[in-house]
Amino acid sequence: MRLARYLAHAGAASRRAAERLIAEGRVSVGGEVVLDPARDVDESSGVELDGQPLAPEPREVYALNKPQGVVSTAHDTHDRRTVVEFVPTQRRLYPVGRLDAETTGLILLTNDGELANRLTHPRYEVEKTYRVRVEPESVSESALRSLREGVELEDGRTLPASVRQVEPGVLELTIREGRKRQIRRMVEAVGHRVIALERTAFGPLRLDKLAAGDYRPLTPAEVERLRKAAGS
């Protein structure tokens, strides 16, 4: 197994973050610092991070209904509550992607860095669905068509989205990207303002009846469906 992947499987970091740790000289193999993330290793290789031995740990994946005001990070410098605090586990969990503090709904937490990387990598275009309450409530057909075809943002044109008006002022919007505050910016680009935003699905996984602040572990079958959605 490649060294960066080994670190991800050990729950030390996501695959990308693991590569940074290796480049910073914080990882050793058999007592020697290794800077090559492609170095082949296994459990007998003596892999250490900052002098601490690393071994692959059991994979855990959870679904959480993120409440408003909670941040989607493992740690927060402003002492705000984070998503990982909702799940009592001995594993070091990381959120899969991010929801801004005011956005609620489905977020995944895992110690499987490889799965997290695939689910968020632009190459795999894993779908995320949101329920969006907007104002003004009247959304024109031309605005809906613009969202479906892609809108021009300051960081480039968005991919075509799936969108339908559920009721006056409420949209269901599915995207295959993960840009910062993308839904809010897309809605603003067609002349509306988001007043409430909830993620209701991530790939094949739906929020369903999970209450705000509640979590549940995913079944092996659900994890397998996520892997397939991410091309694994």
C-alpha cells in the first residue's frame, strides 16, 4: 500500500493532507524520514507520524443532521461547536466536505480518508441535493432554466444542475460540484436570496428522518453504495 494511502487508512488525515504531512518530513518508515508518498508500506514497515506509530484502524462512517450554527471542521479556533463533537467514538473523524455554519442537513463523518477524498474530488462529480428556501418567493422559469444550464460565478461557470420548484419559494437543487457557498451564490446569480438551506442527500444517501443533531452509523451496504457513487 502506498504511504499516503496508509496514513489515510490509519485515520491520520485525508489522502491530500497525508501527502502534505509526508512532504513536511513528519512521517518516518523504519526510523527514517520518507518524503515519497508512493513508498510501498504495510503494517510491518514501522510507519510513524511525529514519532507515534500508526496502524490501520477499523473504518467508521456516520451520517449526521448538522444543526444551524455548527461548523464543519474537526477543530475550531473560535470555540464553536463542531460536527465531530456530536459522534462519541474513539476514532479520529473528519467531515466529508463542508457545509457553512448556517446550512443544516446531511453531512458525513469518517476516518476513511480515501473514501472522503473520492466523495469530494471534482473528478467523480458525486451529487449533493439541497432544499432551498428563497426570496422573493416567485422564481421565474428563466431563472430555473439558468440554474439548470449553469450560471456564471466569479470562479467560473457552474455545471448544469437539476432543479425543481417544490412550492412557492422552495427549490430542490442537485449539484455535482462542491465550491464554497455554491448554492447561495448560484441563487443570488439569478436574482434571489437564500433564507434557509438544508442538504437532504449526499450521493445515494438521504437525510430521511434523522433529527437535527442526531447521527447514525452507516450500514456496510450504504458505505458500498457511496464507494460506487465515487467510482471506487
